[in-house]
Amino acid sequence: MADEVKLAFGLDGAPDANLASWKQEPPKFLGDYHLEDESYDTLVFEAQVMGVGMRILMWGMAKTLYRVSVTFSEGSVGTRVTLSGQAKEDVRDEMGAYLREHTRQL
């Protein structure tokens, strides 16, 4: 899939604290996504990505959802974050900016 995203990166702090922080206030690149599901170590976000024009053409009967799963686990130092799912190009660009600014190398 062209919009597929798979990332692994490190964050300072404990996995539980990072999960709680992302749940409370997700990073800016997840602005179009909403929290859909969660487990003890994973948050699942979804975004409706079908444009209004296409929805009109489909009589409101179709929708395209992109889903991103974010798993927080114990890393060698801090938290290992594994992010996978689908994102449009502009969101992938925002992810790159976030990685450059907030993360540490694993």
C-alpha cells in the first residue's frame, strides 16, 4: 500500500508514562486521527480520509479509514515505540519532523 507507515524509535521515560502522554495529548501529526482503541501497551488511532467530493459521489455509503497502531515497550534506554499503519503524505512528513525533534536513536 502506498500510504503504509512503519517506524520504530525511542523516547525518554517509561512506556506507561509515554502511553499515557500520547493518550492524553497525541503528537501533532495525529491531529486528524482520533483514539479508537487501546490495550495495556498499544493505542490505535483512526482517521477518515475520503474527501467530501468522493463521499457525495458514493452517496455517503462509503468511507476510507486509515488506522495507526502505536505500541510502547521497554527499550534499552527508555521506551521503544513501534508505529505502523496508514498515513497520507503530509502526515508522513509531519511524522518525520516529529522524529527529528523528539526522539532518540534506538
